Amino acid sequence: MGKIENLEEQIRALSPEEFARFREWFAQFDAEAWDRQLEADVKAGKLDKLAEGALRAHAAGQSTEL
């Protein structure tokens, strides 16, 4: 059995309370991983073109301030 299948089996065996705790932990873990990836993409300039396009669109009156 592979790691993923082993994890799936273990997760299915959790009590409802344990599953709720796991879901809470995993949501936080996943959010932190996403934040790290986004930060790395920003530092690498991967979002620069998108930001520039959004700023141009806003300057052209194609958006509104929140």
C-alpha cells in the first residue's frame, strides 16, 4: 500500500471528532502552503504582468475602488 492509500485508510478510520480536528489542521496547513507559494511567486515576479494590467484597467476607469 502506498503512502496516499495508507493516509486515506487512516482518515476514514477517524472518529467524527478526530476528523473535525484533522480538517481544521489541514485547512491551516494548506493555507500556509498556499501563502508560501504566493509569496514565492510574487518575489519571482510571476504576478507582475497581472498587477500591471489591473492597474492599467483601473486607471482607464474599468474598475471601481472597494
